[in-house]
Amino acid sequence: MPTINANRIGTGTGVVSSNFHTARTSNAASVVDGATGTFIVQYFSASGRGGGTKRFKRMFLHFDTSSITSTLTAAHVDIDGSLLSPDPNDTIMLKSTAFGGDGGTALAATDFFSSIDYSTAYSTELTSWSVNNNEYTLTSGALADIKNNDNFTLAIVEHDNDAANSDQGDNAYDISINLGVTITLDYTLAPTGYSHAVNGVAAANISKVNGVATASISKVNGV
């Protein structure tokens, strides 16, 4: 399975506010471009005087996908955990235009919310977290964008509160990410070459015809 390493990694920590909407939609209080070490993707909420405390943390990734021009059948992004994050720890990847959209610009505070397309999920929801490898399965929309675009940029956000735009109450909803391990995009390309049944056997079940790999066959007996 071919692999592409993340080209750019950025992290953002939101403003602290007693208001859920303000905390969620404001520019970041701080960002780190080329982040290293450990980072927590999080929604934090705690009741208290003055309405309490709410804060979001998000991570942004850019992959150079200019080398991929064929149809993909599957793909996933692999990320190592750091500390084990107890429930609730649901996260998801969303489409983003951070890093200038092409990975050529440092993460900006304005990327924190405005660059994220909350209507376009790039992965299925990840509902558990490990100190080892964690695999985000990418959606069909993500596969199409990887094929059709030179740049693949996403944000990792907490799911139940942030992505859902719904305050679920007091807790630290988070995952802890180990940025010391390379984040990768692994993908599978659709088969190429001869794509028809041979002697009643479906092409998907054929790797070779008379010893020749199907990828190298355009016709069999002139067909």
C-alpha cells in the first residue's frame, strides 16, 4: 500500500470563553506551525462562576497528493497516540483550506475555525483511542479530492461537541497525539489494465492471464 507522509502539521488552541459559540468560532488564541511533541485535540468545558470555561483545540494536516492521479478504492490516515485518552474521546477529520490551501503558508490564527468545512467529513468518526496506531478511515469524498487535487488538507476536531456544534456539558473530551511519530496517508489504487471477465472469471479475481499481469494487458485475443 503506497504511503505519503504529512507535509505540514499545525496546531491551534482556541480562546477561553464562557460562551460555547464564542469559544468555537473565534480565531485561535495561539497556533504552532510545524508542531512537535505531544498535542491534545480537545473540547473542554467546566461550569463555574461567570458562566464557566470553554475551550477548543484542533490540529491541521497537509499532504502533497500531486503524485496521485488514479482512482482510489480506499485510504486512511495513521496517527500515533500518546497518553491513553479515556472516553469521551470521539474525533473526526474535516475538510480544510488551512496553510493557504496548498501547504505553502504557515498556519494562521484565522485558520482555526474559518478554514474548516464542517459540512464535509473527510473521515468516519473515530470512537476509540490507543497509545499505538490509530487509523482514520477516509470517506469517498476524501478519496475523490486526493485524486483530483494536488493538495489534501484536513482538520482533526473533537466530534460530539465541535463537529456536531452541540455543547454536551462539562468534561474534557480529548485525544492525545504523539507528533514524534510520522503521520501518514496510506491508500489503495483501483486496478488498471484489462478489466473484463476471462473464461467466466470476474476481472477482480484475476491477477494474471497466461502469466502476464492484468495491469500490463489491454486486450485478450483482440478484445
